[in-house]
Amino acid sequence: MRIGVYTIALNEAQFVDRWFESARAADYWLVADTGSTDGMQERLQAYGVDVRSIAIRPWRFDDARNAALAMVPADIDVVVALDMDEVLRPGWRERVIRHWTECTRLRYRYVWSWTEHKQPDVMYYDVKITTRHGWRWRYPVHEVLFPTISDAMVTCDDILVEHHPDYTKPRSQYLPLLQLAVQEDRHDSRCSFLLAREYFAQGQYAEAIQQYESYLALPAANWFVERAAAMRHVGKSHEVLGNISAAHTWFSRATIEDPTSREVLVDAGRFLAGQGRHHAAIDLCERVMHLSNEMSPQQDERYARAEGAYDVAAVAYFSLGDYPQAVAMAEKAVELNPHEPRLQANLEMIRTKLR
């Protein structure tokens, strides 16, 4: 099996050494350069990487990635789309070969962001290891591979890709490209959801609420996991804007839409505890504690996966005057995240009530 790694890049010389070292086990590497001036091309070529120059006007990510994929030699069997700020964990080649049985792509774990203590924070599954032929990238941004062949996917939890981005780079192009994506297909629920999420991420909460409601009204918006995530963000947006009654309504809708989402239940519990509804908050947290610790199928957040339910429950029990239970919850929160000073401080403060 011949495996190739490919990507698009612009002025990412700082990542070349780390990127190539993680991808060294491949048989071929291609980087489609979109106009770098920082010496990236020369550093890549020194490693034997095939560097090609491309120009995409007007800019959109799917056109650039399709151009890159088209330049990968036809004798490559499997390709890995790996951006310059991403890293393949060691042993990936052997695992790809082992899992590659009658399939066209692999589904693997992906770490999107990290805590200040270098712990994985937001994680999800990605699917950018595919056959060389039979795929097209689609969407101007947050682009996705679509098959033009009969598709068969295999999940492999032992393959991990890590994202280590340059946080100084602006996200200014994301919003207009997402707006373009929605304009191109107003019935596409994925683009509608992502545009709303971008408004939320940029603190444009009124726009986020409006766009999430547009998403939820689409006939194609029928995945309950994603719908619950949208409702949760609408609740948080109303909370930030001071619309407490509306926030309560949307958090409640989210917990009904997906009663198994740790992220939804923990966030709703946090909101309820903040509104003095401590028994209701504890009920939601206890539901989280009885869930399995499998990765969320949509977006897995470390706080909800680890100490979140215990942290919120500790505050709620403390507010109710049940200090022994508050201590037990706070101790569990510290056990699950011993690096967070706030959790340790909460535990010590609660313990003083028992002395």
C-alpha cells in the first residue's frame, strides 16, 4: 500500500519540521502552496516534499484542496489530508494498513483544542484518510470530502490527529465564506449550523440566535445531536444578553432534544445552579455521572467529559447547605482535573464548613 499526505498551505514555515516528522512514514508528500514568502517552500523541498504553486481566485478552501488532491500521483492508494498545523501521532501508518479492509475511508479521533495545561479539550471524529480516487472537496470553508464512489467507512480509535494552531492568525475570512456557503445552498443544514456557530464564536449573539433558529427550521436539520447543540448555544446567547427566561426555555429544549449529551446537561445544570434552581441542577449532573465516557458524536468537550458535572453539583450542594455532599463532589472534580486551581480552591473553601 502506497500512502500519500497532502495539504494546502500559506506562510507556515514554522510548522514544517513538526509536520514532516509526524508524516515521515508516508511514501509521498505534497503541499500546494498558495503564495508563501517565508521560506516554507524551500524547507519542505529539503525534506523531499513535492511543492506545487497554485492560485485560487476568488479564494475558497474546497477549490484549493481539490487542486491539491488532483496533483497527487495516480499510483498512490491512500491519501491523508493533513494541514501544516496538524500532527499524526506515531504508529499511524501501521494502524492505517491494519484497519484498511474493504473500506474507502477511515474515521479517527481528532484533538481540535487544548487546555492551558496541555490537556486535550475539544475533540471529535474526523474522516480525512481516504482512497486516492473517488472524492471531491465541497464548501467554501469548513470543507468536507464527498464520495463519488460507493463509500465504506471504518472507525479506528487508535489513530489520533492533533491540531496545534497558530492562534495569532486571524479568522476574518471564515465569516464571509460561511455566509457564501449559506447563499449557495440555503437548504444545507450543515452550512447553516456552522454560520450560526461562527456568529456565536465571534460574540455576535443576536445574529447567532437568528441563524440558529433558521437552521432549526430547515427540514434537513433532523440530527438530534446537532439540534441540541444549536439549542444549547441559543440558550447561552440569551443568557449573555440577559434574556434569562428565554435562556431557560432553550436550555430545557436542548436537554429534551438530546438527554444524553454531556455538554448540554452540564451547561444546563450550570445555568440552573446560577439561577438558584439547585435541585434541578443536581438532577442534570447526576444524569451525566451515569453516562458512558464515550466520545460525543458531534463535539466532545473536556470539561463536560471530565469534572464538569461534579464541579456544578458541588456548587449546588454547597448552596443547599449539604456540605458533606458538596465536599464529595468537589473532591471528585479535583481528582478528574488536578491542574485547575479554581477547583482546589473551591474544595478547600467547602471543607472549612465541615471543620
